[in-house]
Amino acid sequence: MPLYCDNCFLAFEGERCPSCGRKKCREAKDDDLCYLTEQNVIWSGLLADVLKQNGIEFVERNVLGAGLAFKTGMMSERVRFYVFFSRLGDAETIVEGLFSAADEAPEAEDGADEDSEDADGFPEI
């Protein structure tokens, strides 16, 4: 059974919390809110929508807060997501599916090298 850190809201395997190093952790319960991910504002809207579509309850917390986000710009704001331990596995699968696909670079369709040049010697755009 995974352990739960009350400081970090993190469910984990092992003896210590991987985030804060705390040893005094307890077994995770189904109603524990667990840290899922942190995303920028644009991706947080997409993730919230997909979690809702899959019936996964979640809590969003802005990292910077309204005042600092206003001063630095909304695009610098980050959002942390927390889900109940009972649905953490499902939510992690969704996050992995959404964001691993976004991180993959598309491959060239014709097998051409990115640095290839056209007939006049200039790089293709």
C-alpha cells in the first residue's frame, strides 16, 4: 500500500517522501487529496476539461496567486492539480496520455533530414 505525505499531498512507494524527505508518513486513504501535476494556464484548462469528462473530481490551486500573476502576466501562472487517491491512477494515465503526446517531436514524413537543402543550396523552410 502506498504511503501518503500530509506535507506534500503526495502518494508514494518507499520509506521517505520523495519531495520533502519526511519519514513520518501514513498509508494513503481513498479520500486523501494527492498531487497530480503542475501545468501552465493554457494546458491546465485542457486537463481540467478532460478530467471532468472522465468523472474525476479534482482541486486546482494557482501557484503564483492573482496579484503576482497580474504583475508578471497570466501566461507565467502555473496551476497545480490534486485528485483523490482513489482516482489517482486513472488521473495519472490521463496526464501521461495528454502530455507525453505533446512532448513528442513529429518525425519527417518523407524521411528527409531537417537540415536538407533545395536545388539552389538554400535550406528548405
